[in-house]
Amino acid sequence: MTADQLTAGELEKIRADFPILSRTVRDSRPLVYLDSGATSQRPRQVLDAERSFLEQHNAAVHRGAHQLAEEATDAYESARARIAAFVGVQPDEVVFTKNATEGINLVAYALSNSTGAGGAAQRFVLAPGDEIVVTEMEHHANLVPWQELCRRTGATLRWYQVTDGGRLDLDSLELSERTKVVAFTHQSNVMGTVPPVAELVRRAREVGALTVLDACQSVPHTPVDFAALDVDFGVFSGHKMLGPSGVGVLYGRRELLEALPPFLTGGSMIEIVKMEGSTYAPPPQRFEAGVPMTSQAVGLGAAVDYLAAVGMDRVAAHEHALTEQALTGLSEIDGVRIIGPTDAEDRGGAVSFMVADVHAHDTGQVLDDLGIAVRASHHCAWPLHRRFGIAASVRASFAVYNTPAEVDALLAGVHEVRRFFRVPA
């Protein structure tokens, strides 16, 4: 155990904060929750923060002068400030969205809306011959919006390929002066692979392209500083980081948000409205049309407080140890194929695998019968699965509340899958 790893006593206290972890499933079996890559569980501190806001302070934010409205606005903006500090940026660079998917779509649609907007937005206009670059390991949320932007503007979509070992093949693509956007994951939601962010940003900077980072699978699990990473935009979702569903974050450099036209229009995002036309509020309000997800933002602020109190270095060290344990154990089971890197270097805690001659859904069902919650699907990453010649995989994904004993339960469950389906040695 390293100095940064959580002790058994600390881990026990953390688990006690999550009410759902004490329940049983499937004939009174203890719940082994290994699906945090899809959605994480919430500690009492987050549940209590939302409940307290709704019971004591609920009102529309940025709209009233009465006490409740002031308290609600203060709580909302306090959450924004704490979340911004958590990822190393300024509060006015944090836009609340309903999730990371909306955050990426916000950027893509705002770029599309730049056509004809004039002024500073002219720098974002895309045209036929321009290129948008992604990677073969992207979640659909960081692929389909760019496909649609290409369709609307006539730009061309290109992508970095993935090696047989699950790493990004930097030699598979060269950027050019026609490259306008480079969008990539910080950590693959299927393989756990961490691409070389610094090199991707450097290449984008050389040709003047914008960078968009999908940080859904990194922000909950390791220290992330968007400013230090030098990306232009970054997104993550609350429900994957111990927070509520229905709230996410878009980070954007202040000067870029100030130049971008809005994504949605209506109340809250305006400066002056006349029948002849309207002007827009400065960021981040420009991108938060309508009544926002107030209690959810407060809950996400509480989730950030919780993770910060544990310490993100310690969260990362704990999950790294679990990942090493899982990779080592799975590699020792006959007939198991790990999808992606088989070692824990430059890798997060999403571990996907296949059992020979057993469909991923069948493996998932047997594990579920044992009380082990994993995901069995293409994990919203169809192109990546096709790259490896499979339709689906089984994914175990870890969080701060998981234990070595739960990894042992997973490994025992995979042995049971082999026994049940009579997989030969």
C-alpha cells in the first residue's frame, strides 16, 4: 500500500456514507456495484444538500429580490465557484448543462450558429473543406455531434485510429491548416485508456484548431486541471462523480465563451430585449437559458466537496490499485480477453473484457445473479467495438467506494461464468 492509498478503516467510513451499498439484491446477496462508469452512487452528503436546498431555500435563481431568491442564487453560484476551483478554472468559465452530452452539443451547435452571426463569432465558422478530428475510442456523445456539425457545414470528419493494444495511434493522422476542431476523450469509457493529452493539444495548437476534452471518466477519478491541460473546452457529468443526474458542466476559455453565439435562447440569457432584436448576457449566463437545474447544481457542489475532502490523489491511488488487481486477476483466467491495455499504466478504472464463447449479455446476467452489477453492451462506443471485432463487452468500472474484496467477487464471478457455460480451459 502506498501512502496515498486509502486505509481499510477510511474505506469503511466512505462506504458508510452511501446508503445504497448496504442493500441486498438477487436473493439477499450483498450488492457489488461495479458500474460507476455508467452512473455513480450518491453519498448522504449529496442527498442531504439537495434535500436541504429544496426544503429551506428553493426559489428561481437570478430572478427575484426576496430572501429565498437571494439564498437560492447564492447557493447556485457558490456551487459554481467550488466546481470551478475543483477543475482549476474560473467561475465565469463554468456553464451548467444537463449533462456532458449537452455540453458537447452546446459547443457544436454554437459553432454552427456562428455562420452569419458576424463579429467575433466569425472565427468559428466552418465550411466545406474544413476538418473536425476525433478518435476511434470516443463515446457516441463525442462523435455524433461532430458528425452532425459536419453535415450542417460541409466539413469533413477524420479520426485517429486505435492500436491493437488499445492505445491511440498518433501516426494514423496528420492535422492541417484545415483542421478546426480536435475532440477527444480524457479516458476511454470502454478501455480506460488515457490518451496523450499534451501531445494532442500541442498538435491542435500548431494548426490553430480548437480542442474539446470529454472528461466524464477522468474528473471523478483523478486530479483534473483544465487550465493546466490547456484545452479550450471540457465537459463532465454530475451523475458519474457522486452527484445528481440532470446536471453537467461545460468549461470554456473565457475569451472563447465571450465570442461564441448562444446555443439556446430565451429567458435568463439576454441583456436587452426589444421587438426589433436582442442582445445577449455575458458568459456563463449566455449559455444557461431558462430556469436552471438549481438543486442538482447544489448537489454537484456537495459531491465536489466530498471528493475534495477525500483527496483526488488518494481517490486515484485507490482506484489504480483496484484496476491493477482486476487486470492481473482477469489475465490469469483462461478464455478471458481484456479489451484494451492489459496493464494499469496511463489507464483508468474502466475494465472491459470478454469470456470466450459467451455473449457479453450472458456474462452480465450470471454476474447479476451473484449480486455483481456490471455493464454488458457496446457502452455507447460502437465504432470502438467494431474496431476489435466484437458486438459488446462486459465492463467493470470502479469508484472511490469499491473494495479489493469486491474485485475478488468479480473474479470469482467470472470463474462461475466459465463453469456455467462450460468454457474449456
